[in-house]
Amino acid sequence: MMRGISRFRIMLSCPDRRGIVAEVSQAIAAQGGTVVTAAQFTDPASHQFFMRYEVEEDGVELTEEGLRKGLESGLAQLLDGPNTELTVKQDVQRPRVALLASKASHCLVDVLQRWRTRELPCDIVCVIANHAHMEEYAGWFKVPFHHVDFTGDKAAAFAQVDKLLDDYTVDLTVLARFMQVFPDSISAKRAGAMINIHHSFLPSFAGARPYDQAHARGVKLVGATCHYVTADLDEGPIIDQEVVRISHRDTPADLRRKGRICEREALARGLRLHLEDRVFVYGNRTVIFD
Amino acid sequence: MMRGISRFRIMLSCPDRRGIVAEVSQAIAAQGGTVVTAAQFTDPASHQFFMRYEVEEDGVELTEEGLRKGLESGLAQLLDGPNTELTVKQDVQRPRVALLASKASHCLVDVLQRWRTRELPCDIVCVIANHAHMEEYAGWFKVPFHHVDFTGDKAAAFAQVDKLLDDYTVDLTVLARFMQVFPDSISAKRAGAMINIHHSFLPSFAGARPYDQAHARGVKLVGATCHYVTADLDEGPIIDQEVVRISHRDTPADLRRKGRICEREALARGLRLHLEDRVFVYGNRTVIFD
Amino acid sequence: MMRGISRFRIMLSCPDRRGIVAEVSQAIAAQGGTVVTAAQFTDPASHQFFMRYEVEEDGVELTEEGLRKGLESGLAQLLDGPNTELTVKQDVQRPRVALLASKASHCLVDVLQRWRTRELPCDIVCVIANHAHMEEYAGWFKVPFHHVDFTGDKAAAFAQVDKLLDDYTVDLTVLARFMQVFPDSISAKRAGAMINIHHSFLPSFAGARPYDQAHARGVKLVGATCHYVTADLDEGPIIDQEVVRISHRDTPADLRRKGRICEREALARGLRLHLEDRVFVYGNRTVIFD
Amino acid sequence: MMRGISRFRIMLSCPDRRGIVAEVSQAIAAQGGTVVTAAQFTDPASHQFFMRYEVEEDGVELTEEGLRKGLESGLAQLLDGPNTELTVKQDVQRPRVALLASKASHCLVDVLQRWRTRELPCDIVCVIANHAHMEEYAGWFKVPFHHVDFTGDKAAAFAQVDKLLDDYTVDLTVLARFMQVFPDSISAKRAGAMINIHHSFLPSFAGARPYDQAHARGVKLVGATCHYVTADLDEGPIIDQEVVRISHRDTPADLRRKGRICEREALARGLRLHLEDRVFVYGNRTVIFD
């Protein structure tokens, strides 16, 4: 049987200094890899360097483990510093994703349908919702469903969600209009591995009922923001945003309808960027290699 | 000599009640007018009704004064209530506009050039700036220029600006990136007759240095807001907004450059809407009949 | 039991002449109606006049039939001319809609899900597809499904589709990425009652494989066009269009993925405009009162 | 006196093969350079490889000439093939640009004003127009102006333009709404060094009077296209495009007004991309490293 050419993603973040590109590309070549796509960025304020390479094997067979160890060894001096992180992944890996939802279905169904039609390189392993009627949607896509009741003890409910995420060994949790605020302990535990879609163009209209806030202020565009969840509600690093034009004729209900389009687009784009390892987080900002 | 057909704009705002459209259109017909364009809106929350008609004379010769008096008389009962305002204007009227600027030229030059190429139905009667080098731009367009020094006594400087606006009998004052904050007394005196362009997508990043704020927050779009000036800084009724996509590669200087495009677009569109009497203000919101 | 206030849509298209607005609004008032929203337009080239009113009963009970007859009688002189059409509809009417699809599911599922979540004021009465696997999607939404085989005699297949549309007494046929070209006889029979989504920004890339054409030409934006079906393929009156930015990195498959977003947006917006009777067709152009 | 750090742009285009990145980055390091930004792309169809590096000197002093020779020598084997091109430029170089215009001023004034406010890294060395009144604009910016009469012998007029461009030793010719069609001989001579702004979203509405064509077709968006001039009119490689939404209310004159915004944006963005050496042309397509 034929074996395809393996492709790997190499992500490096470290303080900038002279010669990194030459050093890394030589180490890749020494391991038998050839660079097929490259992107890099240095933040002028913090002088942090970010690099994303896609690498193919060049004649020799490469494994993720082998390539990682080879690079760690070849770049030992570079990697032996503060704020430095190297990640190596074979691109056939499909992250395990859990979707969390409440009442609104538009983001949930959109992500599931994109996944079903192979737009999203991941395995959606479960849907968790605090409203039982979402089970029907999970059923359409034959994804296991869990209803967690948030009407009583919220701490217990969150513990149940957290255990489910652990049991499914999820790599990424997607809050697809999940309307409960995670306790800091879980946000911290899942830092960089939990994505939310907020239904406003942050930082405008953070908090509750953003479309009503937008209507009251009389803005001429509304939007949505896809961001990583952090302890500071609605303050996490932004991955993507989308806006749509509105008018005085639009009621708050119209804003919700028009905003739903932004929500599902910003979420789908942000999710795809994350799944393809195109997002680096630093502080409350992101570097996006799209 | 031939006389063209006169066209008039009729703007009415009043509490909604049954039959207004029939009543107004009959009064217009009784005066010898025919409706050529119509737009109306009732705010569902306040039940305030807004109407904008363009009317042409139908066989008889109409004057602005005659049409206004005729309508005031024919609609006396309708107009005799609270929160009611009727405006009648012949559309050949060209509002007298003053442009105020500081250091940045992009909005000033854009408005002047659109005016010169007959995109904007107004007379630009003067340019006032707190930086003397703006005189060159006013000179290109042969518009009188006044330098007002704001480095010393600001109250005196504002009094000087206010007097200039009075002396020029301006109908509209346009703050084309004028970076001084008007005292409440002048804002109140010129309510609905002073337009500002704010260099952020309000309500995000109100206040000073919005592009630096936007960069620090890591948003993925920046924008600009054209609004009426009120005593509450950056809280006035919004006429138009515009946004542009940015990336992590963009420095605060890049945001300023990209944002300038939004600023001049939002200002030009907002100004045009105002000059064509397409904007109604109610509370801190606007109805726009575009 | 309480009875709500009835609301009606009045659509009028006729050659422009003086006084139409006054005449119509008086006729509406005479029937016991009051105008709640109004929009009108006169095409400067053809002098055709278009008007859309939403009218509520004012004290007396109105029926669609009664209002229509009253207006036809009151406006007899106006209506007794060429190129004149008056339509009166109670807005609780829900048009009967058939969805036609082939292989691609994104438009089909999007329309069905918007309908399920009550975004679209219609009854979707059946799904017809030339690919049998679309049955699963119809099943999710509990909509009757019909597979029509187009691999053999296409004329017979189209006759079968046409009979299904007749049997279901559909008001509107939506081609949700249905990839068979209707014969002229059916297009003509269903003129103004059949909407297509074309996967390019028409008139660019009409015909087959538009995303491959777009890629070959190297454009920097791709789009989609929602239009009425006419005998001239891809030449029908355009209701709405949408575009998205692309780059040299995007393969034809990426264009298809990005374009799908445009397709479903343009289709959903166009469909909604049609269902709310906001679209007038004249020649190969449309007037849209949104 | 202090000497700043020199920065160079290295652009390479060649048939793809294994190891290019490592080879080039080693050659750069060997010359005493360090890579500060990198972008690359391989066209999957033609397997052509494109790379753009920004390089700074790393300890030793670099000159453009020295770096070029060093790389040509170090990469001799790589460069000794078909379809291969290496360019090395110090980024302080400011290309010499000529602007050509006809009657419309919006693109001309916008480019000049962006240049004056230091948005565009070039020297604008002359304005050439076939309408004499454009001299006033050139005068504002103190740029030499040449009126070339096209009402008589067009071939002679083009020869005069060509000679002016030669005399000014221009690196780039920008057709800022210049409405004369260049003969093939000049297009060929200046291939890749002549940019045009076309006032439609190509390939829609190529040829004359695109806004009238767009109005006649009833499209819902109009646009503009910035492209390199080639012998095939309106068929050159596209650098950037922009669109704006329109409605049935917009006359052809309104389309021209709204389109002007697209024209100046697409031109300014395309021009900037070219000046920063971010555009590679292959066939009738472009790779843009923005």
C-alpha cells in the first residue's frame, strides 16, 4: 500500500533575536523536512517572535515524535529561554471538540453542518446543553448529547460539565451561544482551549443583552466577536469579529436576527483558524496566520 | 426665460396617530403639490412618527413660504400638539457650512474636494483651524481661512470660533477632525447643527487616542463614527459608521492610516445625509431616510 | 376571543402621473385603513411608478377581499391603464414554498433552519431533489421529500417536477443550488415565482463552474447572486448579491467554501424580501423596498 | 553620525523544489543578514514558488549591491534555471512615479494627497493629462505637469507620453482614470510597471461606460479593479478590487459617485502593495503578500 507524504505544523513563539529563521530552517532540513508554507511575526512592543511553518518530509519518513525530538535537540540553545514554546503536530490530527449550547440553535447547527460537510478538521465528540430540546439537533448529526441542568446549583452543574469535558478528553470546548458564565477555575484550567462567541462587537456592549444595548445607543452596525475564554468575562483574546449594517427600522428582534449571521460567521472562522493552529495568544491579543 | 419645476422637502415629526398620511397628502394636494418621493417611520417604543416627502408643484407655482403657510393652516389641528415639528424647504437652498480642523488634513481635503466636484449640495463658507498650516488647504479651494489659537485661553478661543460661526451665519458646523472639546454652552446652542467625526466605532474607545486603545485591546476591525455633537462627549446621536478590517501586523500608526478611510467615508456620508434633510434626531438616536 | 388588528400590504405599479399618492391614500382612508409604512419609487427612465404600503384597519374591520374591491372601485380610473397592477394581501398569509436541491446542502439546510426558527414567513411544503441523499435533510425538518431522477429523460423529469409544484399549489419555487436548467416553458409559466441562487457575482462568470472561472481569472472577491429565473439563463432580474474577499492562497475548493457563505446569505435575504412582498420586477431589474 | 540599520527586500520566484527555504535563509545568513519578515507561496497548479523576505543586516554592514551579488553567488545553482527571478532592494529606495489623468480628479487628488501626507513610499515626479485643467491639481502639490493633446494624432500623443515617461526615468506609471487606451507596444514595454484603475468589478462590465452597463443590468453592488496594464484591455493581472452596495434608487450618476470611492480605495491599496514590492505577477494572476 502507498503511503502519502506526511505534513507537519511547527509553531514557535520566543523572544526575538537575530538568526532564528536560518537556525530553525536548518534544523528542519537536518531532520529531513522541507518547508512548504511559512509565516512569521515579531511584535514591535514586546519583541516576541511568532513563527508557523508547514513542513513535509523530504525523502526520509518523518513522525511527529521524531520531528519534535529532533528539533528540540537541534534548537536546544534557542529553546532554553523564558517565554519560549515549540509545538509540532502532524496535520492529520483531528482535535476532539465539545459544543456547548443553551437555547439558540443557529451557531450549534452551523458548526455541526460545516463539520458534517467536512469544512472543519476536527471530531465533534459531544454536545452539552442546559436546555433539553437541543438534543434533537445533536441527534441529526448523531453526536452524543448531554443535558446539564443549570436551574439549581450552578457550581454542581459546572462541575458536571467539567467532568464531561474531561471524560471525553476534549482538546477544545466551543461555547456556541452557551449563556452561563464559567467559574474562573474552569476558565483557567482550559485557557487557550475554550472559544466563545459573544453577540456584540466587543468591547462595545459587553455583558448582558448586547442587542438591546446596541438598539438603545442607536449604532448603525452590530457585530459579533469570537474570543478565547478567560477569567475576565468578555475580555479574552479576540480571534475574529464580524459586523452587519442595521437601520433605525430594525427592532431589537431584527438586530438579533441580523446579528446571528455575524455570530455564526465569526465563530466558524475563529474555530477554523484555531483548528488549523493559526492562532497565537499573547497577553489579551492574538497573532493570526491566515 | 424658462422656469424649472420647483421641488420641496417636507419633514414632519409628531406623535403617531391614525390617518396622518392621508391628512398630509391631501393638504399637499390642496396646496397644488404632488408627492414624488415618500418615506416614513414610527418608532415602536415612543410612538413618534417621522415623515419625509419630496413634493413638486403640480400646475400651480409654489413657493417655500406659501407651501409652508398652506400646510400649517391645513394641518393646524395635527400640528397643535406636543413634540410636533414641521419643516418645509425648497431643495435649491444650499446650507452654509463651516469646516473646523486641527492638524489632520484627510477629512478636510476630502470634504472640500467633494464640494468642489459638486458632490455636496452646500456652500462651504469658511475653514477654521487651530493649526495655521491648514490655511494652505483652504487656499486650494479659495475658501476663507481663520486661524484660532487654542494654546492659551481656551474659553476665549471658543468664543472667537463661536463669533466666527455667527458672523458667517452658518447653518452647519462640521468638525473635520477638530481636536478641541466644545463647551456645553456652544454644543447646546448649535444642537442638531454641529456634526463630528469620531475616530472610533462608538461606543468602543470613546475619549482620547482611540486607535491606541483599539490596538491595545486587539480588536480585528476599527472604525469611525459620524454623529451630532451634544454636551455628552462622544454620546451624541449617530448618523453613520464605517469599519475596516485590521490584523496583528498593524501598528497603531497603521490603524490610524486605515481608520482615516473610515473617517472620511463616514463623515462624507453623514454630511450628505444631513444636507439632504434625511436625518431626524430623537433622543440620542437617528432616523435616516436614505 | 380578542381579534388582533389586521395588517395589509398594498402594492401598486403603474405609469407615473401627478397626484397618485393623494389619490391612493384617500382611497385607503375611505376604506377604513390607515397607512403605517410607505415606500415609493419612480424609475426616471421609464416613468414607471412603484408603491408599497402597509395598512392597518382604522376602527372598522377590514378583509383582504373587501379592501381589494374597495380600492379597485375607488381607484378605477387610475387602474384602467396599461402596465398597471394592484395587489392587496393580508400579511398573515404564508406563501407555500417548494425547495429544489441537487447535491449541495448548505442553502437547503440554511433555508429550512431559518424557517424552523421562524425567521421566514412562509410554509415550506416540500423538498424536491435530483439526488436521493437529500431526503435525510428534509426528514430533519419533517418536510415531504421527492426524489426526481434526472439521469435519464430530462424533459420527463422536468414534467414530473412541474406536476409536483402544481400538486402542492406552490406560490414560490426556490432553487437552492438546483443544478438542472429549467426549460423555457416552465420558466415562463412561473415567471416571478421562481428564485435561483447563482454561485457567482453576476454578470461575472455566468454559466458553469463559476468558482473555477473566478480562480482562473484571478479576481480578489467572489460572490453570489439571488435572482428570478427567466428563459435567459443567469440573466433574470437580480434581487440581492453578496461578495467575500479571497486571496491567491485560495484554491477553487476554498472559493467554493467561502462562496457558500455568500450563497446562503444572498438567498436568505432575497427570499425574505420576496416573501414580504418587497420586490417589484420591471424588465430585467428590480425595485426593492427594504 | 549614527547610521541606522539597513533593511532589504528579497523577492524570489522560481519553480518549486525541496529545500529552497533552508537554502535561501542560509545564503542570507552567510551574507550577514537576518530575516525579519517572511512570506511564501507555491501555486499548486504551476508549482511556481514565490518568496518575499525582509532582511536586516546582522552585525556587518550590508549594501544592496553586495547583498545581491552575495546571494546570486551563494544561490547560483538555484538561480540557474528557467522561470527564475531574484530581486534585491534596499527599502529606502523610493520608486519614481508618474500619474496620468484625464477629466476626473478623484483618483489623482487622492494619490497626491496620500503621497503628500507620507502614506505612499514613492516620489511622484510628474502629472500628465490630456485635459489641461488638471494642471491646477498638480500645482497644489508642486508636481510638474504636462498637457498632452489627444484630440488629434493619437499615435503622436502616445509617443509624447512615452517620451515623457522615459525622460523622467519613471519606475511606475499610474493611470489614475486616464481614459485613453495605450497601444500594445507601450503596454508591452512597460509590462509590470503600469497600473490602471478600471471603474468596474472586472470581469463584469469591461469596456466603455461600465456604470451605465451596471445600471442597465440591475446589479446590487458596483466596484472597481486595480490591475496591471497588458495588451489585452481590462484583462491584466488584478491587484485589488473593491465594491459598494447600491439600490434601485441610484441613477447612473449615483453609481459614478459611489463607484469613485471604490476606485480611489482600490487604486491606493494596489499602488501601496506594488510600491512595497508585495505583488508577484504570474500569467494573468497575482500573488499578494500583504
